Amino acid sequence: AKCHFCTIWKQKPKVFADTDKSLEVIAHLANLGLRFITLTGGEPLLHPQMERIIECCTEHNIITAILNADARLFTKKRIDALKRGGLDVACISIDHYSDKVLSESRSIPGLLKHIEKVCKTSLLSKPLRLNPGIVIRIVFFLSTGKGYIFPLLLEIFI
């Protein structure tokens, strides 16, 4: 996504968190008692080793969530890999109920349809291993200040 409120997408060359250092930090935080983590950034699913980072969290009994803005990154292949890694919660940020406004905000044409597809698909709810699968959450960024966004989103997705 090329969100109007974020500039991480302008970064050249692209820089990702070092995987080995990330795994060390996760182990250290787990030893300190961390039990829940949300992996975010520009788009965490663009990290080439995100599944390994999630696996590390799972190995340390850390409940793990990711926060992504681009629902197109939730492909069947990626969802299956995230399930194998033990991801607990996938969050998709959204800041408007109108596809036109949302698409312009994130520079992704038809983004609301992509989000709707991810929310309605059974891919996220099918169990893998003993866990119940990945829980999908929608994170609302109410940057417009309009209090009627939530009810309209419920109409769209329910």
C-alpha cells in the first residue's frame, strides 16, 4: 500500500528488520515474560521471513498478531504459511467505508473488495494443527472523524 499518511513505501532501498536480530529480541522478550505481540510496520507481510518470525513467537508461547493495510497480501498460500507458523490474529486496517475514499487513501484500487474477500473467505477460519486457525480483525482508523463509519462497515461485512 502507498498510504497517504505513511511514507515507509517511499523508502529506497527497501530495508527490513534483520531476521536474526528479531529472533533474538523475541527470545529475550519472552524470557522477560512477554505473552502478546503485534507485528506491524509498513506492511509486515512484505518481510521475506515473516513466517519465521511468527514461528519464533509461537515457539516462545507468545500470542502473535500482525497489522497489515494491504489485504491483497493475504493469498491462500500466504495464509497457509501463516497458519503453519502459528499466527493467532491478522488485523487489516481500514479508515473509511467508501471504496473510493479507502482506495485513494491507500492507493490500492478496489481495496474494500479485497478486504471483504479476506473477511468472507473460510481460509482464515479452517483449523490447522490444534489451533482454531487465524482470527481476522478489522482495525479502524477513523481519520475522517465521522462517527457513522462503524455501522456502515457492519452492513458491508455482515
